[in-house]
Amino acid sequence: MANERRKLLGKEFKALGIKNVYFQPPKTTMLKYPCMIYKMDNVDKRNADDYGYLLQTRYLLTYITDDPDDDMVLTLLRHFRLISWANHFTSDNLNHYNFNLYF
């Protein structure tokens, strides 16, 4: 089931117009920009009466683009209900926008 949710998330990114989507790409992969890289970051488990009743998977998203004013950043924040901004940094003239997403 987790694999199906992850694939569904990848399809969501493509539906938003992100052509290059990578799930945990190996370091040898040649990335094409702009792109979205995502990986599973955490699973929150809620318990009650010694029973786990809710599992929420959190993904770390990194949107990489050479455009510092890329509208996709705001599109992501508007589109996903359980997303939060983590940070931004620039490396090799590429802007890296990091988000946390429960999906």
C-alpha cells in the first residue's frame, strides 16, 4: 500500500506540470531540471489503548530549479493540504526548495 501511495504522489507532481520526478534517485542519476526529488522521511504513528490507529507518512520534497522566482513553489503550497515549507538554499546556481509533506 505504501508503494501505491508513493506512486500516486509521483503522479500528482506530474499532474502539476513537473516533468522530471525522481524518488530517491541514486547519486549516479543525471538529473534534468527543473525537477522534484522526494523520499520517505518519517511515519507518525498515533496510539490509543495500546493500539496503533493512524499512520501518517511524511515525505521530504526537494524542488530544484534554476529560476529563483519559479511559480511551482507557490503551486505546491496551494495544492497540498498537509505541506509545510522547510528551507531554501542555492548550490551550483540551482535553487533547492525543501518541503515536508504528509501524504
